[in-house]
Amino acid sequence: MNPRILAVTTGRILRQLSHDRRTIALLLLVPVVLLTLLYFMFDDQPQVFDRIALVMLGVFPFIIMFLVTSIAMLRERTTGTLERLLTTPLGKIDLLFGYGIAFGIAAAVQAAVASAVAYWLFGLDTQGSPWLVILIAVVNAVLGVALGLLCSAFARTEFQAVQFLPVVAFPQIMLCGLFVARDQMVGWLEAISDVLPLSYAVEALQEVGVHTDPTGTMWRDLAIVAGAVTVALVLAAATLRRRTA
């Protein structure tokens, strides 16, 4: 991996993103709108709102980044941009990690905005620091980026890329412990949950919700999610095709 090429690639992706107003609106406004809906749904149940909104601060970036990056990478292939880029010294791993860093920066802004609304407008109450929530949300967003890049390699159209969302993201959301505690699931469902990275991101957020200081479990879960990001990016680089007809 070349640091200079990686920096140039990250800058290019950020410039492209800054010119796409619809994507910026999707990144910044959609989480806020959904949090607003949650707040009024549980207006008379603040403890339920605290539990669900805390987890959603990590889930929303995961879903949105998965969707945005899978489509963005597919467009680079179908338009021939990727093929032209790979004739330069740019390597696949530089490109994919550049995507991870660029959208990680975008995720940091997204998480900061959503967390500010949740804490200071809607009164979200957690024992741990909001900065830890933002950190976990950013790592979770990069997980969405990595999985989106990996899945985009197997799609030929934008519609196919979107179809991976319910296949990859929804089972993780259902089994992450949001609806039913993982240790209360049927044995085989708990086993599946144990290998899904989103489960550990949610557990890390739940640790922040009930503990004043960072716990060993939280750092372990965060390390597992970061490891899953690295594995997904490496696999994405190995499966990435130069062009899709």
C-alpha cells in the first residue's frame, strides 16, 4: 500500500462525494429523520427510546454506507473509470482502503450530527461518553463500506447491488440483539449471531449505554469489528473486477 497514492485516492473520492448533493442529504438527513420518528414513537417511554436509539446510531451508518458504496463502486466499473484508474500505479488495495478512509470521514460527520441530535435535542441518556458512541458508529459505518465494496464485486447492475442489502444487512440487524437478547435465542440462531460483525458493534454500543467507563468487552467488540473490516476489504480487493459490461 502506497501512502501517497492512498491519500490522493481518498481525496478524489471525497471530492466526488462533496459534489453529490443527494448522497450528502442521504448521509446527513436520513438518520436524523429516522431518529425523529423513533423519538415520537416512544415519546412516553424514554427508557425504550434510549435503548433503541443508541443501537440505531450504529445501525443507520452501517446500512447507509453499505448502500452508497456498493452502488458507487459499481458505477466506477460500469463507466470504465475503474479500468482507467487501474492502468495507473493505483492498486486495488489502495483504491478500496481509500474508499474506506473517505467514507469513514463522511461517517464521522454523519455520526456527529446524528449523535448531537439524539443527545441534545431528544435527550438520549447513556452512562458512557457520546464520543465513544460516535467512535463505534464510525467503525460500524466503515464495516458497511467494506461489506458494500465486497458485495458490489458480484453485482452487474445497481438493482443487483441493492438486492444484497436485505441479504447481507437485514439478517445482521435481526440477529444483533436489538429485538431479542442473543443469549435468549435458539442455539443455532445464537451461533449465527456470534459470527456476524454487527452483533459485536451493537454489544459495544450497549456497553457504552450501561457503563460509565469503557469496558474490556467494548474494546474487544470494537477490535472484532475492525478486524472484520480489514478482512472484508482484503476480500473485496481479491474479487474486484476491472469492468462490468
